[in-house]
Amino acid sequence: MLSCHYKQTFNDTILTKIKLNKNALFQKLPLSTGSSFIVNRYESPYFETPWHFHEEYELVYCERGFGMKFIGNSFSSYQEGEIALIGKNVPHLFKADDSFYQAGSSVKPSSIVVQFLEGFLGKQFFNAPEMSEMKQVLALSMNGIMVLGETRMKIKHLLYEMLEAGKIGRLKGLIEIFGLLSTSSELQPLSINTISGINVKDSLKMHKVLEYALLHYKNDITIQAAAKLVNLSESAFCRYFKSRTQKSFLSFVIEMRLNESCRLLKETDWSILEICYESGFKNLSNFNRLFRKQFQGSPVDYRKKMDR
């Protein structure tokens, strides 16, 4: 991912390519002169980038804004302050909340992003004895990693310092980040299975499906409609989706609805029944059963835990 959101002025060539050629879902990220890796802040009133992947590892700090994120086969909401580490060629998409698309929105979502190739400091860098733990972290990042707790706060401060630093200072900051990640017990994997981008055509196909799911998961959503988008029969679509995400399309939609219900439980004082229907469920008992299965507790228990 180039970022949660893109700065309009960032690499006009890349943005033009994305706008004019919707197949540009495998991205070659540009390096500025005299740099071996990318560190930058990006901001935009909305999200511009489709479901995509690239050869670079990516560390992204969501500075402002919130919405939904897909990393590998994991779907969840993202909030201001989150930090994620995404492995090379892991497909991902960050979608800003609908409120940022409304006219008159005063908040511009922004993120600070670091991107680096595995061999950006030479082919043997991550094979050095001092980097053995960090190499394990990079392997874990192929499932997507959320950085939590004190590690997240320390990395956040380093990212701000790197934005203002010179070349040596930026490199020093990145090595310090590697050190923090290498010794942290506050890393949470996102996906159970490793999912890698395949090719441009496949990425475009999956993006159509994810876009459809994002637009309709609160309402009526059907396998038939999703299959039609990508010119597959229903049975072929079900096989295709599971081969790419390691989960069924129905399970994926339920996961989206449950994540939305969690957000509403945290951010509103609506009743459980109201949240059930607003999240896309049609039956309260079914909602409670699926919620318990996913989160090992009832919606009421979840809300009490969040309040504490």
C-alpha cells in the first residue's frame, strides 16, 4: 500500500497511471534521488488507491482518519493512531470512512509511511546475525502485523523525527524501528494464512469484488451479483474467492458485518437490536450467535469491556 491515503502531489506519474490504467495494481514505488527507501507523509480528502500489492515492505502509521482495511485475507476497521507492518507482495486496501467523502468534511485523513525493499541495504543485510530477529518479523509480516502498546508509541515518535531528518538521520531512525520491532512482544498478526498478490488481472478482479462488498455488506448482498461482476458462474466464483482469501464469500461478508457491529458498540449508545440491523443482520438471535462465535462473548459483554 502506498499509504492509508495519498497526498495529491505525490508522484504525479504514478497517480496518472492509476487513473488512466485501472490495471496498474502492481506498483513500482518511486525513490527520490539519494534515497534507498521511502519515508513520507500523505494526506487526502479521500482514498484513491485500489486493492494492490508491491515488492516493498510497508510500515504505515494512520495519523488521522478511520475506515476499513483489507490486509491479506484479513478485514477489519482501522482507527487513528494504528501502525501496521505489511509484507512484500501482500495485497491490501485501506478505505476511508464514508464521512470523508462528504462535501464540507474538514478533516483530511493522513498517514506516515515507510517502504523498503528487502535488499535496500544490500542482499546480505537481513542475513547478518544482528538482524536475525528482524528477519523473523519480516516473515511474520507476510500475514500483516499490527504494532501495539509502547512499541507503537515509540515508533510513532521515530517516524516524526525521520520526516524532519537528513539522509543519515532517516536511516538511523529506520534501524531504531527495526530494533524495536525485533524485541517487541506487542506484535499481533492479522491473517491466519499468507496471501500473495498474483498478477494485475487477478488484482483487478478481486478489487471489483471487494468494492461491491464494501458498498453492499450492510444491505442485501448476493454471490450471484458478485460472480456476475467478474464474469464467473456462482460455483466458479465461490472456488475463486476461497482460493484467494482462504475463506468463503459468505464468511467474509459476515466478518465485515461483525466488524461494523463492533465499531457501533464502541462508538454509539444504540441498542443491540439497532446495531444488529444497522450492521446488516436480519435476525437478532443469529447476530448474537455469530458474535459469540467470533469474539467469545455477547455484544453486551463486548460493550462493557470497551467501556472499561
